[in-house]
Amino acid sequence: MFAKDKPMKNFLFRPPVFVAAALVLTGIFADAFVAVSPAGAQPLSAPPAPPAPPAPEPFVPLGTPPSYRPARATDLLHMRLEVAFDFQKHRVFGVETLTFTALAGGTDRLLLDTEDCTIRSVRELASHVPNVISRGSQKGSALPFSVANKTLSVTLPRRLSPGRKMTVEIAYDGVSKRGQGLHFVGPYAGYPQRLMVWSQGEPDDNHRWFPTWDQPDDKFSSEMIVTVPAAMTAVSNGRLLRVSNDGFAGSRNTMKAGATGAAATSATTAPNAPAVSLSPPAGPTRTFHWRQDKPHSTYLVSVVAGEMAHVQERAGKLPLSYYVPVGREDDVRRTFAETPKMIATFERLLGVAYPWDKYAQIACWEYGGGMENTSATILGTGNLVQRGEEADREATGLVAHELAHQWFGDLVTCRDWGEIWLNESFATYFDMLYTRDSRGEDAYAMQLRGARQSYLREVARVRRPVATPLYPSKWAMFGSGTTYSKGGYLLHTLRERMGDEAFFGGLRLYLTRNAYQPVETADLRRALEEYSGQSLGDWFDQWILRPGHAELKVDWKWDEKAGVAQVSVAQTQNTSDGTPLYRQPLQLLFRAGGQMLTREVNVTRGSETFSVALPAAPEMLLVDPRHRWMMTLDMARAPEAWMAQLRHGPDAWSRVDAAQALSRLIGNETAGGFVPRALPPGASPRALPLGAPPPGPARRAFRAGMRAAQNAEASRTPASPASPEPPASAERATVRAALRESLSRDPARWVRVEAARALAPAAAAADRDALVAAWRETGPRGRADMVEALADVPAALSPVPLLHEIMTGDISRRARGIALRALARRGGDERAAALRQARLLVADNADAPPSLRLTALQVLAEWNPADALPVAMRWAGPGASLETRGGALALLETLGRGDATVRDLLLSAAAPDSPVRAAAANALVQRSEPESAAALEAQAKAAADPEQREFLTGAAGRIRQAIERRQREVDAARERLQQAEQEAAAARRRLQELEPGAGQ
């Protein structure tokens, strides 16, 4: 499963514990490299340190027992599921045939999870061979059953001994709850094409639409027989056996019904129970019969049905299918074109062929991220790349992530949810590996950087091991920062430690040995160790089974006489929560004498010092240049060292960090600038800071600069607007020149973008010209980021004609939107031109992508609200593009407050049959008008569906709470005003007493 904001998973209608995000190729400044001064000195031209963040919250409350998979007495072997849907009432009608056997000790009961389903009957069938099961031709005896505590308990006619098989048939119907198990899309007034149903099983929601053992540790083969209206297509796991018309005809249109419901405590079927219609769709129908021969876990069973276009191709002999809404066929190539190459890449790396009969990718309305159902991944239509969006986004991360799951998660599956990293971390890392294969090492390094940042953001809030039986809920284990980002990053560190041949060979053994079986971390470790001969216990113990990460503080000094760098490494992490003191090699990369020199030291204690012989004084040191540690780094660096890192860093990650550090330094106007401060008291004159020049005149000038800076610091007064410019202009100019060089020459677009961002806010003419040249040389990727930098250039030097050019016709739609906003902010003729362009983009016949149209609406709302109101109402109304409609409704939170026409439009959009009801309800809550609360309560009373009543009632309640909160704020302000008036009156009286005639 995959979250956007990341690549990781979007959990649909549950708040993400995720992430998507998210892994991205660009991100904020990496905490691993902090721009500070030489060892022992204060930060050099850096902002004050922020307050210490609060300690992470406990992942589980004290005393929480471990969560282990429940015991089971049976082993499901095969499931055949015949279903039909009522798209109006959001119901499912099913007949499930289960073949199973007993585990050790035998059993006289079949226990299955069930929720939101009414069990009508259970009977034994004579045959347990799936291929010959036919409800119309087999007789079967009714079996007693009961439903309690979300469990269906079937009393077997005899004790089932281990290895003996039995087949039962369960007839049921159920109601869908939004986003839980089955999700029905539509029907919606004005949007007849938005009619669909899709399933979402992970982690344990499939039991909401068919009875099953809803844990990942039991695997079985399956069949899905789906009857839908004739215009629809139904897709499920495995291969398509046949498509037939009027699927539930003849003997298949009835089933025996018992008298029980899902909430009943017990019920027993009678042999002569009345027949109940399976309720197939009205009118002509089609039935699709899918079969998945190889075993897979319950949560991976899937169905999607709707009106869809089907595009086919092959990857070698493997059939590939893409199902998209009708009319979106052109998006297939832009979104999924690299699928065959991804399959080839993963097969080559793993030495294991794609394990299923086909691979389908199905774009579903109202789905968020992606879900790796066996051979039938589903993803949201929002992930389809539309015409004109190619320059701004791609879906390859999501596509690669879900494809990798077909091996990691589907072929081998975590035994319980405390081991979910065996699914998600591997899918995350193989997405990175595909990036390395297809986009190069710099793109790979930037994904690693994004993974570290994602983890560090999460660990500031909550800290836990990657794999653990201690968790408050299954969903908590899907936290994107740890399960996806940290786990994926750690697999990079493991590959670096083992080497490619041992790592991928071990994975091949892991996959083949455990194919179609549940696994746990010990299975992975065992396979890797057996294949490679390496001992990996310390790695798994430190990084997977224990929480936290390394927090390194590195200091160093150059001993010129001895020709060695003394490097001190201290681990400063808090170990009270189980975070270890790490023991593993640490690489150091020096640039000395014009060479890049790698040295490795073995870290074994909390604090130690290493002597590293070098041929000359180093100008740069990188700690862990191959990113083998999950860590933060506190290391003092002079600006010259950052500039050397910007020029010579081995990958985009290190050079981006340097550009961002230099950006922060040149943006700080404190005295001293880039002139290094004096050495700390007692330091040897030979212990020069990192980045110091080699012996000779340059070093003497360097020391003189240090003394001058020390004298200036001792004599200066606090800065004021009248203070002279600090003596840093020469150094600042040197750094700006280095950034301009990087902007024009660096091969990685991420570095060029960061150099542009650093130069733009205080750009001089030379910087502006370099920015314009860099934008013109930038390909489709990164254009919008370059335009963001151009928009930050000071007004006096702003390249206004270029911004006009970008606004009206750039290949990047996001770049056009940025230029539009930038010109609107400038006022005058530029704003007038921007508003004209915005009106063109929101015209009814405008051929603008939704994202650009929304930007234009926002610009109009900000700078010309009266003009924006009718336009926003038009795009927020029925029949408008749904991609734009939600954003237009959000603008109506503030536009037209108190306007009854606007309120009526929002109320109609919040109706139960509206596809944008959530956006409309949020807008109504923000407006907090009493009339809206009353209207929503009236709609709730009229709604037939309990979920719709709950939604409308909840929205009305939030409005009333907002009104009450605002009234309390008004009352408090009025009370403060009255108190102030009383105090002023008392002050006037007192003044009159002291000075008669005053205060008149």
C-alpha cells in the first residue's frame, strides 16, 4: 500500500499514520548536515538554535501487552465468492464457498471474522474440489451457526481431523460503510459516469463484505464471480476465465436463508428455509469469473466494478492491463509507461520472475494512494497524469512501489502487522532501486535523503522499533516515517554492508524458500545469513528491533606537524528508551591535496577519537558519504568547507545540503559574516578549523582575518539600522559566486534549484542574469522550482517580461501558476495582466488543467473578491469538473459570507448524493452560519442511510460548536472592552482629583 506525501500509503478515509508521503526527490534541508562554526566556537553566521523539541510521545501506553496473531484451528485452502451489488443502496449479496482443513488436534468448529454482513445460511457441500463446485448441482445439509463479537461460528457435522478437507457454503448479504471493506462511488446527481465499487482489505477490512479469517497468516487460492450491469467491467485477482451474460440466471438466483443477522448472538438454519433472491442488478448483466490459483492472504482479495476502459500490453509473455475511467485512455501511457521496464528491473535484481498470472492496474474514483492486491493493484484516479502535467509530476514512484509489493507483501507476506516492514520497507526501497536504475545515482541519493527526512519528522513525535509486537493498533504500524522511510533507508544500509551479490542473492533465497507463505523478520535474517555466510544479528538488533537512530557529534582538527586529522566521534542519543549505542564502521571522506580520500573508522563506543593520516590539510570532510547510518550529525564547518562540498560533494544530497547551508549563512546579516572567529582558548595554533587553507600566504591571511574578526566582535555594539555594513561583503560575494557556478554547472537539477533559491531573495544583477539563464536551460523537471526562485528576486531586478512569458505558455502548468501569483503580488500593470490571465483560465471553455484553474481562482479571490465570487460559484456548482469543484467550494468559505445564494449552493453540495459533500460541509463549518446548521439537521432527518445521517448531523454539530466558540470570544472581548472602559473612567476621575479641569 502506498501513501502519497510520500511514496508510501494513503489510508483512504482514515487519517494517515503515513506518508507518503512521503518520499520525494526534493525536500527540506537535511538535519544530517548542520552549518556551524569550527570546533568549540559559536555558530558562524547561523540563526539562533531553536528551542529543544518536546520529547517523543510513547508509542504504546505503559503496560500495553504485546499483539500477537490469534490462534486458528483451521487452514483455508480455497474460496469461491459469487457476488452482486446494489449500487443504489450500497449493498452486497454473496454466496461464499470455502474449502478448508483442520490444523493440529482437529476441530469441530469453523470460526470466521464477519462484520456488517447478515448471514442467511450455512451448509456443507459434498465436494471439496474447487473446480467442480456448483451450487445448482450439489446437495448439502444445513449447518448450525451463530454470530457474536464479530465472529461467525459454524458447528461442523463431525470433528474434522488434520489433513481432512471440508467444504461449506455461506449465503449472506451486507451493507457497505464508506471506505471499510467495500466502497461504493455514487450514484451522484449530475455525474452518472461516477458509479463504481472497489474493495480495500488492508489491514483487516475484507471481513466486512465476506466472512473470512481476516489475518495475514492464512493463505488460500480464490475465485471471484461478479455480476454487474452489462455496461460495467469487473476486475479481480488472477486470470479471467470467462465472461457471460446474465450471470445469476436459472438455478443461481436463489439461496437458502436463515433468520439471523450480523448482530445476532445465535441462529440455526432450517432445511426448508425460504428462498431469498440474490438480488442481481436490474436489466442486462454480465458475469466475470476470475481465478487466482496461487495462495494469497485475505487482505489481498480484491474486486473493482465500474464502467472502465481497458488498455492492454505485454511485458514479455506477461499480460498487462490498465483499467481507467472511460475517456481517460490517453492517461495510461503518461502514467504507466514504465511498468514493463520496472518488471524487468525487479526480475533482474531479484532473480525471481514476476509470480502471478497477470498484472492489472486499476484507477478508481475516490481512492487515495495505491493498494497492491494480488495481480490487481488499485490506485486513485488522482494519480493519473493528465495531458499537460508531465512536466510537473509523474506516477513512477507509486507504480514501482505497488509493483514491488507483488514480490514483497504478496508472494511473501508479513505473518502479523508488527512485521509490516517486510512488506512496506521493501516496496519503498525497490522504488528507490528503480529510481537508481532509471534516473541515476543523484536521484537515488535524493530519495534516500527524503526518506531520512521523513523518518526524522516522525521520530520527533513518536519513536518505535521498525518491527515490534508492541503497538496500540494495526494502523499505528503503518506510520510512514518508520515503516516506510526508515525501513526503506535501512535496506540501503544493509545492501551497503553486505554487498550487492550477497544482498540480492540472499533476497532470492528468502523469496523462493518462503514463496506463498507468511514470514517474519527471522526468516529474512536466516536467508541472508545462509546465502552470504555473514553474521547479521548485530545489524538487525541495532536497526530493526530497537528504536531510534544515531545522533553523532563530530569534531576534528588538523595537526600540521604530524600530518593527521584528529577526528572525535561522540554518540549523543538518549538510550533510555532502548536506542542503542551503535557499533559499526563509519566512513570519512576528505578532500585534501586535490584528491578525494575515503577513510574508514570502526565506531564501538559512545565517544572516541581517531587519527587519520592525510597528505595535506583537508579542505572538506564528509561523514558517512555513502549514507550507511540513519543519523543526525552535529559537525562544525567553516564556509570554505561548505563551498568545497558544493563543488566536490560526491552526490546531489551532499551538494544540496551545502547550497542550503550557504543560503542560510548569506541570509544572516550579523557581524562577522564569513570571517572565521578566533580559535577557542587553549587550542593549538595548528588546530585550524575545517576548510582552513594550506600553509603559506593564504593561511597567514586566514589567521589575520580571524584576529580581525575577534577584535571587531570585542568592540562592536548591538546591531541597529544605522550600523555600518559588517565586514563580510567580500566573503559573501565569494559564496554568491560559488552558488552561481553551481547554478550553471552542477549536473543535478536539485542542486541547481537550491543554488537558485539561495541566490534569489537578495539577488544582484549578476545573480538575476544567472537565474534567468539557468531557467532557460532547465528541462521539464525542475522548471517550476526555478520559477519559484525567479519570483523571489527583489522587485527592482525582477525579470517581469520573463514572468509574463512563463505565465502565458510555459510547458510546466505549475510554473505558470507560480508566475501568475508572482505578477499579481507586484501590483500595478503586472497585477492587471495577471488578473486578465486568471479570468481566461477560469472561463467555461478554458482548456486549463484543474490545478492551474484553481490557482487562477485563488488569485482572483485574493485580489478581486467581487469578481471571483460568481466565477467560484459557477465552478462550485453541479456539473462542474470535480477536480475544480472542491477547490472552488473551499474558496466559498470566505467569499460571499452572509449571502443566502452562496449558502444554498453549499447546502446543495453537502447533500448525501453529492460527490463533494465533504468539501461543502467543511466550507459551511468555516462560515459558521446558524441557518446552515438548521438546514443540515433537516437534511439528516430526511436521509435514509445511517452513515449519511451521521455525516450531516456531525457537520451541523461542528457549525454550532464554531458559533458557540465565536460567541464566547465575542463575549470575552466585550467584557475586556467594558473593563478597559471602567479602568479609563477611573483613571479620568483620579486625574481630575489630582488636577482639577484635566480629563475634560
